[in-house]
Amino acid sequence: MIVRTVQLSWILKIEGWNILFFLIYGYLICALNSYFFFEHMTIPDSEISVFGITVAILLGFRNNEVYNRFWEARTAWGDLTDSSRNFASQIMGYVRCPEKEKQAFQETSANIHGKLIYRHLAFLNALRLQLRQEETRDELKPFLSDLEFQELNKAVNKATLLNHRQSQRLNELKMSGWIEQQAYVFGLMESIKAFFAAQGSCERIKNTPLPRQYEFFTKSFVWIFVLLLPYGLVQHLGWGAFPMYVVLATIFTITERIGSRTEEPFERKLEDIPMSSICRNIEIDLRQQLGESSIPPSLGPKNGVLM
């Protein structure tokens, strides 16, 4: 996610070839008009204006839908953050050694709390890796036992398996008397349900792109407009149409490109949801709730981009 002023280098990286095309194309049209006087090839500016307004409305509609997708994705990860903090507090408060076994299991409570919270951190990072389609799973090793990590490698949806395993473990603790029935049903399992719901929202966004016809026709109409635009400008502005055309064409194509790049918020692009940073911040919060002193640092932006 871009967290500071957009840099010129980013614009040139994303839109550089288009700008170069507009410079060459605009110069060519102006030169032809200046030296060969092809008035019969010009287009009335009123028609160009109407076409431009239509394209602008279409772009606005498409980009509004794109932003709604981006905001839904960010909301899902915000819900995961809130639910994770609440879940850790529930673990610390609800999972307690039975009174009759307190002497025998006094040192085990902290170990159980740690395993439950670390498994949840593995779930969050597994979800992040799945959404970005990153194959490496080594980042999950510090949060899981060797046996659980090996079992995880066989799963298709690793995040789902981890959350399911978490619910199974909580049920085992409830059956053993470590969790009261009411705390289990109305507290911990509600948190598990919230994690599944947030995961489902992210997977829905990931697996259901905007209808392809929106992207195809929006891009097609934008390029038809920018290719016809100089024919409407040159008849009134002459060589003055050249800079005006480059600026207007760049505005329209950059606006279209913003929508195209923001449409998929889980692709590890500059504009995407900063899931790595969110996962690290949750890890910091939860490990502090465990009372650990060795806490990893938060992930800051690099070159103005937070990943």
C-alpha cells in the first residue's frame, strides 16, 4: 500500500510506455495538420466532448466498484485484527487449569496459551500466503510444532485446516475441564466463527474478480477516446493541442490503470492491502499479551510502500 506521495518513478514505471506513445502520436497528428492541412480528418469538438463525458462516467462507475472491493478487503483484515486481539484475551482469561488439578498443572497453562495463540498466528500468515499465491511455507514453522507443520503441508487450504484444528483443540480443552461451557460456546467459538467469516470474505474477493466485460469495455472505450481526441483538439489549438492532448490522454489512461491495478488487492502490488504489516502488528500485540519480552519489530514502509 502506498503510504506517501506518489513518486514520478512509479508513474513512469506503470504508465511510461503510454506517455511515450502519446508524445509520438500527438506530435504526428499536429505535424500532419500543420503541414498537410487535413481538415477533413478532424472531428467536431462537441462530439469528442460528449464521448469524453461518457467515458469519464464509465470510468467513475468502474473505479467506484473497484474501491468497494479494496475497502471490503481492508475491512476483512481489520476484522481479523480486532478478533485476534479479542481471541488472545479470551485465551488468557477463559483457558484455565481445573481447580482440582491446579497443583499438578500449574506450569502448563502458559504453554497451552502459547500454543493456541501461535497456531492462530500461523493461520493468519497462512491466509496471507494463500491470498498472494506464495508457495513458500517456511514462515509458518516458528508458530507450529514439527508434526503439525508436516501435516499442514498435505492440506489444500492450509488456513482452513489451522482454524479447524484450533476449534478441535479448544473442544478438547473444554472436555478436559479447562474451559467452561459458556465461555467455549459464546466466547471462543464465536471468535473462530469470525475468523472463518473474514477468511471467506477475502477468498470471495480473490476468486471473484469484477466481471471481465467491465475491464474490456472500459479499457476499449478509453483507448478509442484517446486515439480520437487529438483530431478534435488540433483544429482549434494547432500545435497547442500537442501538450493538451498528452496531459488529457495520460489522465484518462492513468485513471483506468488505477482501477485495473486496485481491482485485485491481494497480488503484492504497490497498491495492495499491506497484509505482511498487518500480520506482524497482530503478532506483536498477541505476543505482548502472552507476556513475552522478545518481540519482533513492526514492518515499516520501504520507499513509501507498506507491504
